[in-house]
Amino acid sequence: MSDARSNLPRNRDSMKWGVHAPDVLPLWVADLDLAPPDFVKEGLHRLIDGDDLGYTNIPPDFRKSVASWYQRRHHAHVTEEMVVALPGVVPGIYAFFLALGERGKNFLTHTPVYPYFLNGGRTAAMACVQVPLKCDDRLYAIDFDAMEKAATPDTRALLLCNPHNPSGRNFGLEELSRVLEFAKRRNLMVCSDEIWADWLLDGKPFIPFFELGDEAARRTVVLGAATKTFNIPGLTAAWAIIPNAELREKFRQTILGLLPSANYLGLRATTWVQEQGEAWFDSARRLVIENRRFAEGFIADRFPQVAVTRSEATYLMWLDFRETPFAKQPAGELLRRARVALSEGALFGAGGEGFARINLGTSRETLADALERIAKALHGA
Ligand SMILES: Cc1ncc(COP(=O)(O)O)c(C=O)c1O
């Protein structure tokens, strides 16, 4: 069966369903309530039955598979030697600062943003300078004036998230080119977390940062993984793409012995999904697009005082509760009153207060149940 299925049991132990009480509907952490492709499960069974659980040997086809995926999905040029295997994207962020940051200086990031970004520089004692995105007509965009104001003589790096979690923006050529011009003018290193690159919800293409040309390739570490695309985050495998050989060597030397190697099962699964997973992903994407349409309609109809951010990518929806009685702590209130777990906006840094993030990657039944509970809680408040 190559279609994504969303009829998973609820008594799962992994983080999304395992953390809260059984009566809570968890639509918080970014994994999907979809069974991974059958061929992944079969492949993992084969590996385990083969009793081969020794130290990781990077599978010879892993780098080739990542390069080919970029070529096919994003028309991007990646060579095998640019690819470094990692146990996760977040460890890759920490490694970027340790290897290529500068102690005691600072980096910029666009908020609200995936909470790990705010602490990303701690491995090099680098301070995070939060630059709020601007939002026009419910669509977020980079505020270049704010970037100019926020940068200091101590700024050394930019930590980008593209497509952007939680806003769902897929930054386009013009914005990315201006980011590159900014980075070049101030001689900044760029770490671009592109874990959401495959989750495009409309026809707009995705541009990996290194594809902007030689100047970008010289100063950029791109991080990615197949774990969000194919719902296998527990298998902990990811990659860095570092076109500049000198930076790549520094990065590689830094992680050696410090980060655990990527999980062998995860690396093998990455290759399988990239080779055989397109049909599964297309059906998962369709489900999310339909859920997004359903949620937008439901909210407009039942609780229009909550504004829905317009998204281009990801399976996340960023909801503005500032005009509701729950403005102070929307996710906290909804957990207490509706038994629905969302992600609290304030955790995403400046500009996140009064917002909450909902994960649309679930069955229609669960989503409808959660939205109904939220509607009742808002009406009863
Ligand atoms: C932007 C972003 N980066 C990284 C991660 C997690 O990456 P990993 O599990 O590979 O550390 C997430 C998970 O939601 C994410 O949204």
C-alpha cells in the first residue's frame, strides 16, 4: 500500500501522543498521525531480522540518494561529497555554531520561530538577536529594515528557517536574494534549516539557499532530513549540505566523536523513502491540503475571531488568538478547557505571544473533534 493512512491507534508512546493524559487530543509537536510507508516497515524488519545492529556504516547510496532527491524535487545541484550525515537537524544547528560561529558574538533569526533556534548559539555562547517578521494581510514576510536595525558589529551569522516554522512561508527568490546580499555585506555565515522543504502546499517552487549562486554556496550550511517528509523522526537521521569544502571539513571535524553518528536504520530508511516514497508523500500532502481547507472553513464559520495565517508550506497552522479571551496563553487555556494540546506561541520568541500552532497532519476525525472542542471552549469563555 503506497497511500498514507491516518487511522493509527491512539495509545502510542512516542512524544506526540505519549506526553498528555489520554483524554487530550495532541496537535502540537510536528509529527504526523500517518503510518509510515509499508516498505519502510518491511525494510526495518529485514534489518532487525538480519541481526546487524553494529556501529553505523554510512550506506554507500545515502549521499547519492540525497543528491538525487534534491535534483528531482527541487532542481538543485548537490554532489555526493557535499552531503554530511547527521543524527538530526537540531544537532546540526548546534554543530554549525560550534564549528563555524564565533564565541561571544551574536546571530540573527526571524521570529516567531521553531523554539530550538532561540538557543541555537549556546554551543558557542552566541547571543540570539530576534528579528520579528512582518505580517501583512495574514502573510508573513522578512522585515529588512528590522534586520538592518538589529544587526550589530558583533553579528556573525544568520539562522534561517525556510520553509518557515511556524508561519508556513516559503521565502521566494527576491527575499532570499536580499538575505544573501545582507549576509555578504556583513560577512555573515548562514545556516539554513530546510527540513520543511518538501512540504510545499501550492505550486511555488522551493529554493535551497546554496542555489542562489557561488556567494551563497561559499558561506552556507543547509540542513535537511527526510524525517518530516515521511514521518520517521524517531529514526534520527538527517544531513548537512555544505558546498564549501573548507567549511565542510571544519564541520566534520567538530562533530566527530561529539555527535552520535546518524542512526543506521534511519539512514537506510531515508534512502528507501527517497527512492520509493513519492506516491506516499503525494497522498500525505493531499490529506494535509484538504485538512487545511477544512480547518480554514471551520474557523471562519465557528470562531472567526481567530485569524488564520496564510501558509505556503508545512503541515502547521499558525493561529492568532489575540482577539479572544485566551489571548494571554491560548494553548494553555485550550489544554485546560478543551483538552486539546497545541504549541504555545510565546515559546516561538518575539511576535509569538497570543498565537498558537496547530498540527494539521492528523485524521479528519481528530482534526474535526479538536476544532469542535476549541469552538466550544471559546464560546463558553
Ligand atoms: C524547523 C525545524 N527544524 C528542525 C526540526 C527537528 O529536527 P530533528 O528532529 O531532525 O532534530 C523541526 C521539527 O519540528 C523543525 O520544525
